[in-house]
Amino acid sequence: MSETASDQRAPVTATIRLGADFEHPISVVWSAFADTGQRVQWGVPEGEDMVCDIDEFRPGGAIRARCGSRGVLEFVSTGQYCSLEPERHIVTTETLTKDDEILSTAIITWTLTAIPTGTRVELVDQVVSFVGEGMVDGHRNGHDICLRQLGEFLSS
């Protein structure tokens, strides 16, 4: 039996906005993003792993990472650095797949702003999920965890 349009799920879209303040100068926070080795330490939830196969941290540069359960890395994230302005912002695209099925596509913007106590990081994720609302929740929860872990990483 062939799949019809009515059998397919409609894409779910959302704009996720999160932010956090860190008691560290912008140069330190920026380095945690710009250095792949640092980013893989705080960029995935505890108990999971991430391996960056490609990380061309420059405007137009590609990024490809495998992430997920330790030893399995069931998700593949591919994208591009659309815009980088050192110590100011990072704009990336990200398409997340599992077993060659596209789960979501997003445009993610990280903005860094100096504040009297350190650095404010604001994140906007404009996400399209092809597998339902759960993937949108996964983006939100994942970013929330990343921001918390970034703070812990910077303070360690």
C-alpha cells in the first residue's frame, strides 16, 4: 500500500528563545564555542557523546557531528556556519537525521553580549520537525541543557 499525503505528518515549526548570563568575559565564552574540543565537552547532555567529523568554524564552513548514546552515536547533525562575527554571534543551519531519516532542520543563532557581570548568551532556534512535536521539545531541552552545561564548563 502506498503512502498518501494524508498518511504523512505535517511539519511542526517553532521558534525557541533561550538565554543565560555567565560571569565570564566574552572572550572566554567565545572560545568555548570556537574551540571544537571545548564545545564537545559541554554541547551534549551528560551521559551522551558527540564526535565532530567536520568543523570548519568560519563563514560558509561545514559542520558534521555524530551524537547520541555512548558507543552508538545514532544521530547525525549536518549544517553550515552561515555567519560568524567573533565575540558577537554565530548563525548555523542544522539538519538532524537518524538512519537516513530527516528528523528536523533548523536555523540557530547564538548572540553574545557584554553585560556588567560578564556575558549574556541568547539563543534563537527556528526549527522545523518532520517527526512531530517531540523533536521540537528535544531541541528546547537540548539547548537548555547546553546552556546550563556551558555555565558549569566555564566555571570548572
